[in-house]
Amino acid sequence: MARVNNIKRTEEIFPFYSKYAEFQPVIIHSRIKPSEKTQIIDKIKRKESRIIICVDMLGEGFDLPELKIAALHDIHKSLGITLQFTGRFTRTKTSIGEATLIANIANQEVNDQLINLYSEDAEWNVLLKKASTEVINSQLENNDFLNGFAEGLIEEIPIQNIYPKMSTVVYKTKATRWYPERIKEIFPLDQELLYTVHSEKNILVAVIKSISPVSWGDIQEITNVSWDIYIAYWNQSSNLLFINSTMGGIHRELAESIIDSPLLISGEEVFRCFYGINRTILQNVGLNDAFQGPVRFTMYAGTDIEQGLTEAQKRNTFKSNIFGIGYENGEKTSMGCSYKGKIWSKKITTLSEWFKWCDEIGSKLLNNTINVDTLLEGVLKPKIIKDRPNFMPISIEWPMSFTIDLESNIFIVINEVEYPLYLVELQLETPSSEGNLRFKVCTESFESQFELVFHPDIEGKNYQYSHFGSLPIEIHKGSKKMPVTEWFLEDPPIFRFIDGSYMENNIYVSPHSTVSSPFHLEKIIPWSWDSVDITKESQKEEKRKNSIQYFLIQDLITKDYDVIFDDDSAGEAADVITIKVEDQRIKVEFYHCKYSSEERAGSRVSDLYAVCGQTQKSIRWKESIYALLRHMEKREAKRIKDDKPTRFEKGDLKKVSEIRKMAKFYPYDLEITIVQPGLSKSKMSVEQMELLSATENYLQETYKINMRVIASE
């Protein structure tokens, strides 16, 4: 079987096989008449034709164990379909040899999930065995979804290549059926229209070609040609109609054309879409004046948003549109709503994902128990401050723009020597609930002190950064390079405080509630630390046997982990990282260790400040396991280059590489453990429990990360 990706390609490929007349090559695709297709399949089953050139497989139920050689002139671009196709050639039968697949790997435009599969010397038996059934089924489900669209109406545009923006307007309906074919009635006859319908899911996809004169002159020979897409989805069970388009203006006309008596959902109901989004920070709030006047619309952004929400509570204004970012279902998300009915998110996605998103939005819109005013009261509201907050700082992080994916492309330049970000760390210096905020830039062998100062006499702003070191320290990102003290004025670090609030320069964001769910004592696991000096945290390169980290690692080695990695030192993700591939999931555990300030365990909340800060800082690694694995590889490579002991306590770089390949198929879980033997479970103070509670609450509200604590009796 020779597989190509479209009907035109079958004609291009056929001449290569037609010279093998004794095998009677045949072409089969969707445009062949049913009667002719039946004759061709009969010839194949009778084994008269032994070469088949096709676009897709021969349909469900077709079974021919003798089908053993596949020539993939155009490889599939999704793993699920590749495996489904491959399965046709791997069915066993006595006296028939193994399957052979020949693939054109010159085409590099393939999904990342196929790169390893088609790489040279790839062991398919191993790679396919490791592929997650859950993910494969998901891709096959997506293929089934796409196959549900009617053929013949939109053949010029591959339906799988359509990626709509995540947006919609929603109509309530009372209809018992819809009429998607009526879309032809709302466009002029001379306007080119292509459309297709998914009859099972009730989805209409239409593409419209428009020709208009150029705006910059009266020239008849030149015109603007544009193509717009309209997607309509009717959920019959909820009686909601969703419409997405690249060009507004005819949503109502389209809705009224394809379904009876649609009613647009608008006004306050639309803002119910923010329900279920945690730690929401609004980026902008637009207000309209309820009375006619010279100024009817006002936009609030950044630190003015709190004022905007206050204004929205007045009788003469109402919310026009709101956009914000937050966390939902353990992932970062964004949401925008307009009083007029538009709902959107900053995503471009597949048709099937848009379809699922619409159902999620619909369930919120129909939930009459959601109180929009109460919902928006709970958002995080940034405000400008003149003095630092009088709370204990527990961590400092690199600016938000320094994402984990960029840690190899950002450098800290110390006395003209560049250090990649994964080898450098920001740490608080002698933290206190008052006074200037002191911190340091650290590598394994160097540190230099800075502080953030608030003062009303500082020109231009009421704050500035000071550097106490003698050597120049700069940040180098792309083509931009400047001293740390100047960089942070434009792109600030993030200070986090004990109450869950945080600050970027003079922008302060306090939690909507200082009351967190209580931290349960059963999550604190007491260990016996008799052989350990609990004032010694790191095992260091010499493997100090009486250190907290060494004692922890010796316990972890007895467990069935695939990887145990000592990541301790400046730039770490955690002191110890473990990885276990199990039940078709990649399970990662971070262990954050901290030494005790005294020789005996007690109820000192100060022993938890730094380690809770490290815990909160490390959640960013949940965004990408690829970034985490690259981080580990680069830090191990630095050890090798410096001829120092390996960071691996179990596993090696080869194992990490193998796990990276699995990550293309398997979902990724992260759990975080605080290790502080200076904490006594039996002597827990209220302050300690509150800090642990606030930290756990932060982990759960963002990425739904579970947290536990290893302590003393």
C-alpha cells in the first residue's frame, strides 16, 4: 500500500508503480464511484491487485492479513493515525512474515510526537510500546471527530488544518432542529462559499471568499481578496448555539437563518465565564455610562482596575468588557467577556478543542447560582504603593518575562563573564518585615548584594535599586544588555510575602482572602533524624553523610524511582528531583530541604520562611516538563565539563533522554515535599500552620500541586 496525503498525489505517484503491471496497481480514494470502489476492493481481496495507492485506509472492517508492506510517500502528521494505519500491516498470520514500512522522512513538517518514531535507527517495538494508550485514543478521537464532517463540500480546505481562535457568541434556543444548509441564503450568489457539516455533533464550518476594491485608489484592475470563516455549533441538549467568525456583523443574521428564534446571551450573564478561574488578575476593565453623554466609554488597565471595579458598582455605569488571566483545572488560562455577548480566550486551537471549550462555557452561562458581583470581588487587584508592605518576604523570583523556556537564552554577566540563568539564583538577604528589601545574585562561587529602596524623594519614582558590590553585574537577553539595577526598573523581580501577597516594584497585589484552608497534620510525616546534624542542609559534592539532603537521598534510593537527581546549588529547581514513569504518567517529585536554625526541632516559624518561599517559586516548572528535563541535562553537563561528581543519584542522561521521548505521549504530574527537620509535628505553632496552609493553597489554586512535609516528631 502506497499512502499519499491527497487525491492529486495519487496521480503523481501512480506512474512509479504502473510499470509493475504483473501486480495490477490500483488507485482508491473518496471521489471514486461506490460501484467502482467495490470492484477495486474485490480485486484486492482476490489478490489480483497487490499494489494499492490510496489517500487514507480502506475503511473500518477491511481486513487483509497479507497486507504487509507500506510505502508512506506522505507520512501522517498525528501519532494516533500513524498507529492506526500501521496496525493494518502488523496483523499476524501463520506463514506470513513481519511488516515493513518505508517512510519518506524528508518531509520535516510533522508533529513532534513523530520525530522520534521516524528518526534513524528508531526501535518501533520499543517506542510504540511506550506510547500512551490514553493519548493515542485522544488523537484517534480527534480523527473520528474530523471524519464526521461531510465530504465534498469543502475538499479544497483540509478540515484538520483549520485552527479557530477561541472565541464565540452564544444564543439560547428552543428549537428541536437546525438548518445549517441555510447559510447559503445569507450570502450573495456571486460570493464563493464552501461549507461542511458534522451531522452528529451539529457543527457547521463555512469559508467565504470576499472581493473588495482597494482603499488607497480607484483602480478596478486591483482588488482585495479575503477569506473568512464561520463556525456554528448547536448543542441540542443545552439548547445553546455558539458562533465563531473571523468577521463580525452577521452573527445575528446567521443565527436567525440556521435556527428558529435564537436569543443572544448578553449583559451580566456573560461574565459568569470567570467562574472557576483561580487567582484571576484582570488586565483591563471597560465601563460604559448608562446615560447619554459626551464620554460614554472608559477603559481601566493595570493599577486602575480597582477603581474601575469600584466605578462599576455605581448606578450610572455598567461593565462593558473585562479581560483577565488566572488558573483553571491546574493550567494557566485567560478569559475575556463583552457585555454585548462576545466571549474569548487568548488561544488558537483545533476545531475539536473549540467544540469542548464551548460546552464548558455553556455550562457556566446556564448556571444561575453564579453571582457575578461576588465573583469579581474575588479577583486580585494590583495597586500602587508608596512604601514596602510590612509583611515578611519569603522569596524573590526572576521577572515574569524570564520564563523557564528561556533559561538557556538569558545570561547574568558578572565582570564581563556570562552565566546562563540556570546557574544563577536570586535569594533574599536577611529578610525582615520592615526596612529595605535586601537580596543577592548568586552563583555556586559568587554572590553580590542588592536592595530595593522606597523613598518619596527618589526622582521620577518612589523606589530604586542599589548595588553594594564592586564588580559590575548585568542582564543580557537577546540584543538587550544593561545593569541589574536598571533592568529591574523596567522588568522587575517578584517579591512574595508570608500572607500570599506579592510585589513587582511599586505594584502590589494582595490576596482576596487571607484565610486559607487549614493544613492537615496528617500531611506532616515525622522522621527520626538521630544520625543527622539538622543544622547541615546540603550533602555538597563530597556527600556529607550527616546532612539532611544525604539522609533524604538514602531513603529515596530504597524506593522504585527511575531518576534521583541532586539539583542543589544556585539556579536549582529543587534540592532533589525524582522521576518515576508509572501507569502511563510521568510522576515528578520536588524535595525542598532547609536546615534547622537550632539543634533541636521546635515551633519556630522562621525555619519555614525560606523553604516555603522555595516551594512557591518552584511551581513554574509545572508549565513544561521539557524545560525541566533540559534544565537537568544542562546542569549535569556543567558538572561533567568541570570534571565534578555527577548529580545523578540514580539514572543518567540517557534515562532523562528516554523520559523526554515518553513525555511526548504521557501526561506529567508534580508533587512537592518540604523537608525541615527543625519542624516538630508535636509542637506545631499557629504561625507555622498558617504559613504551610498559605503555601499549599497557592500550589492548589495555581497548578493543583499536592504538598506534604517531612519533619521531626
